[in-house]
Amino acid sequence: MSRKILFLTDSLGLPRPDQTIKDDETWCQLVAKDMKQSDYEFFFQLHGGLHTKRLLLLRRQGYIGGYQPDIVVLQIGIVDCSSRVLGERAKEIISRIPFINRLVRNFIKKFHKRLSLIRDITYVDRKNFRTNLESLKNSFEGASFLVIPIAPPTKGFIDMMPLIERNIFDYNKILNDVFGRNFQEKIYDGENPESFLLDDHYHLNKKGHSKVAQFIQSKLV
């Protein structure tokens, strides 16, 4: 009898709009393709801009509620922990006011580094990040997890967002606390982040996708 594997990821599991990463080059597809002769069935829920609050909502009230996998491969966290100038709700409200939205966006873009240090906020704070992960974990009763850490920041990312290194460390620690030995903390060991991330400092390049795919596959063999 086959076992069901569900990939839950943000845009790090998706191809890029500019085709720097194509559909068959993503780590999720690489795993599924290389293991197509195995006894696993693969299912995918990949959402750009995904954070744990939204993920939990999709599990409770959305399409993810229909999945009952044996294994969940989870990649989440960078959207939760990135430094913000505006909270998600404030950003949503301002976006509805065309002229004001343009002024605010231009102002934030120009002074984001300084403002993010002053504001020191994230879309999902540490307490709620932990709570969301625990609730998500408990919702998949009987399933085992493979949890991919938030990738370490490039020097360029730290320059753009000075608090990101601290935030990534803190949120990865929470992932480790919640998932224990299922948190794959060594997945990026031995590599500089510049070597496996695209120039946007966030998304995986071809080497990054291949690296993640090979690591996950080794855990499923």
C-alpha cells in the first residue's frame, strides 16, 4: 500500500515567474520525479507569500483540510519572520487607497532599512509562530514531518534587512522546539547562502533546489 506525502511550502517550492527556476527544476518536483518508482504518492500545496497564520487557516477552512498524508514535508517561516515596516492588516488597508498607497510604498521603499529597525515587527510574532506550528502539527494526527529550516541570510539580505539574521535564528529555534528531530537543521550545512539562493536573497537557485531535493530524498529512502 502506498504512503502519501504532502509538500506544504511557500514560494520557495515554486518556479519563478521569470523562469530562472522552471516547473521541473523545483525541489518538490525533483523529489517526486526521482522517486516516481517508489511506493509514495505525492501531493502538493504550494502558496506564494505563505505564512503560518494563513497556512493554519487553509488547514482549518481551506483545501488543505482535505489532505490526510502519512508524511508532511514542510517549508515555512521566511514570510513570518521578515522585518516589516507595516503590519499585514495596516498594509492591506493602505493598499485600498490608491494615492496614499503609492506615497506610503515609495516612502517605505526609500527608508525601509531604517524604518524596519525602528519598527522591529514581523507579520507573525514569535509567540503566534509557535502556536500556529503546534496547531498545524496536531491537525495532522498520525503523520510524521520533515521540516526544512529557514535558509540562512546572504550578506545582501542582512544589509537590506539588518534584523533578519536574528529573526531567522529565533524562528528556526522555534521550528526546532516544535518538531524536534524532524527539523532538518543540517540541510544547508557546508554552503554559503550566496551559492544556493537567487539574487533576491530569498528564493532558491537551481543548486539550492537540487540540494534540498537530494536531502529530502535521502530521508525518504
